[in-house]
Amino acid sequence: MKILDCTLRDGGYYTNWDFSKELVSTYLESMNKLPVDYLEIGYRNNPMKDYLGEYFYCPSYILGQAKQASNKKLVIILDEKNVLPEHVDDLLKPCKGIIDMVRIALDPQKFGRALKLAEKIKAMGFEVGFNTMYMSKWREFPEFLEDLKLVDDVADYFYMVDSFGGVYPQDVVDTINLIREKTSIKLGFHGHNNLELAIINTLTAIEHGVEIVDATITGMGRGAGNLKTELLLTALNAKGELDVDFNALSKTVDEFTQLQQSYGWGTNLPYMVSGANSLPQKNVMEWVTQRFYSFNSIIRALNNQKQKLKDNYKLPCFKSLKKYDSVVIVGGGTNAVNHAQGLREFIADLDNVCIIHASSKNANSYEDLDVDQVFCLVGNEGHRLEKVFQNFRNFSGSCVLPPYPREMGTYIPEAVVPNSFELERIEFSNKLNDTHTALALQAALELGAQNVYVAGYDGYIQASISPKEKSLTDENEFLFSSFAQHTGKPLVSLTPTNYKSVVVKSVYSLLA
């Protein structure tokens, strides 16, 4: 039985395939002393539109550095949906003499295309592995199962990939038996950890004759992550099957544990629900790591996917009969509270103004002002609104939601349903139409505001920013810039901010 560690490839979903040279050096040095047979160092890819890092493309110098530093067999992976047979020569010629195995990540419904890809790869002298996704759904693809026998001639390993992280040990056994009926190829298993079953599923696969298994340091990998290499090695060592240098192992585990504190991979309740119901992890990963959605909202969205339901129900469109000269959009930053007195004075001096709360977090500081107020509801924001206004006895505002249908679950407190509306569209941007900021800016357009101010959009200091905070910052910068381009006017921040795409004007300079 062989072990393949794919930390740099699978972990790249969190770091955009960029890793520090120091981290990679520690990783490769540690792996040299551990009973791991293959290291998958990343993808080889044709150029993509967005920025993706070193280990997404594995340029020649990365391949050479890995070969020089490692005593293991090296692996790269091709994503079948992005690579055609005619691309193989250009992608793999730089790998010859360096890379031992090329794996193909594939959808079982594209199995025929992958076979043609594998023929070309095999002809170049590489070992070939098929990483066949969605093992929990294979029985839904009879044509794929019938063609399994064709893999013997073009591949060395055939992997069962638990893409959703939701299979159980008996499923592993049944799938092994299913494949054995069709082919004699060596089998592999790649387990995701949504239900924290990756270790028992992998040990079950090993007990039933699987020849190669995958793991990653600290379980770093897409979505909920994978089987932890350190856990697998420890378990096999305890069974007397492997000798493990725990000093070397702990050295690289410590490095990746520090990285995990920033990126936060690992399972949680939304990943558990998606795994248990064989739902795709891509959206869950985005919702958990890049957006400030509550778990309750995410689970509602996942349940809707499972039942093939559109979220919530259709609401009246947000069309204000009254137009306003000015709008003040209040964000969730502390400056909306720290400068509340000045902001209140400024708002009170305006003749025709509406407050839009992108977040209801700071609404208490403005609730008694005698002006119209609008509240943006995304995801679980309605629960925060309930806490802020308790029984809604003093609530007289309107609520605005993203356009229908809403992919993310959106909670509307019963007390505000009569005053809740949905936007027909987000006209100033073609993406990010379900964020608080997008709703607030579009609502300002619907209200006809000639002057749009923001307050409480503090931003973050780059030196201490987390990946989630950076993602939120980038989203808001994009929306602010798009709004300014659409209207021909920059947004004006009345309070201190780290955002670069707004004009800053002190609220105190506008007071008499």
C-alpha cells in the first residue's frame, strides 16, 4: 500500500495556490523523512482568466526546485474539464524526467474524454492516475460503469474520490466490489472529511486491498478538507505497519497549523450537511470562507438545493414612491458608533434624507431620528434585526432583500414581512448581487438619491487582515468602484475608512 500526500495541490484552494518558499521547504524536508511514497505538488494548466498562483501552474522552475529538494516520486494533476488531448504535449514536456505520475481529475460523465487524455499521457512515459469524482453517485451513471473496463490499458491507478465527504465505510466496500467486477486496475481512495469519516473510510479501503490512498498535512484541502496525513501515519504506526519520524512530522504539522489559523479549513455544520446529502462543496466553501453568512442561512440554502426549491417566496419589488436628495448608508464598522453624534447632527440638518442600514448592527444609534430608514436583509441578518429592535414595537422602517430567486437562505422576521421588499435587479454590477453593500447601493439608486454618503465602512488595516476580511474588503472596493462608474459620482465617506475607492470628507467639516 502506498501513500500520496497532496497538500500543496489540494491546499491551494485556500491560498490560491501560493505558498511561501519557507513553508514549502519545511514540507519537502519533512516528507523526505516520512513513509510517504508520492507528493502531488500541484496542477499544470492552460492560462486562466483570474490570478492563480505558482502551484496552480507549476512552471518549470517550481518543478525543478521540487525535484532537487525531494526524494519522493512527484505528481502533478490535470483537470480534465480544462485540458484537451492537444494540450498535453505543451503541458507535460517540461515535466519529463521530473514528474513520475500525472493524475487526471474527472467527472465520471466525461470518462470517455479522460480515456483519450490518458492515452496521450501514458504514451509520454508517465504513470497515470484517474481521480474520478462523485463516488457516492457513480451508480447514477451506467455508461461510465460499463466503460470502466477500458481503463486497464491507459492508467496505473483508479481513484475513488469521495467528493462530497459523505460516504460511509460500507459504501467504500461496496464501491471497491463494484469496480473489481469491471477492472483489475490498482485502486486508490481520496477521502474528504465533511462527516469526519475520512480516517475510517481510508482504513477500510486499505483493509479491502486498495493500493494507494491520499492525505494532506492537517487535512488542508478544498471545503472541509481531507484525511490528515499525520493522523493516517499515526494510526498505521500504532498498528505496527509503518515507522514514523514524529519529529519530522511535527515540524511540518506545526507550520501548516499556523496557516490553518488564518484560513480556517476543516469541517463544520454546513460542510456536514452538504456531505451527508451529497451536495457540492464549492458554494459552501465560498459562503463559509468569503462571506459573513450565518450557518443557519447556509444550511437553509443547502436544504433548498436538496429539495430543488427556490429560496423563500417572491416579494413585492422595492419601488419607492418618494425620492430623496440624499442617502446615508450606515455600515457595521465601529466608526458609525464612535461618530454617531456628528452623523446624527449632519442627518438632521438635511431636508430630504433617508438612512440605509447595510448592517443593522449600529441601528440603535439612529433609531430615534425622524427620517425614513431602510434595512438590508441578507442571509441571517434578520435575526440581528430582531435583537436590535427586540419586539419591533418602535420599528417603522422598510426591509430590502436581494433579487429573486435568492440562492442564500434569507430570514425575514415575521413582524417585518409586510414591510419587506425585494430588489428587481442590481443594475450597477453584474456580480455580488447578494451582499449587504450591493443591496444598500442599489436601494440608493431606487430612492433617486443625488448625494450618497457612507459611514461605518471602516475597512481593515492590511498588515493584520484575515483572508475573510480581505475578501470582504475586495468585494466592497469592487462595488464602490462600480457604483461610482455607473453614476459618475464617487461615494463620500463621512467617517475614517481604509477603502481607497471612496472620497473621504469629515462629517464635522459639514456641520455648522
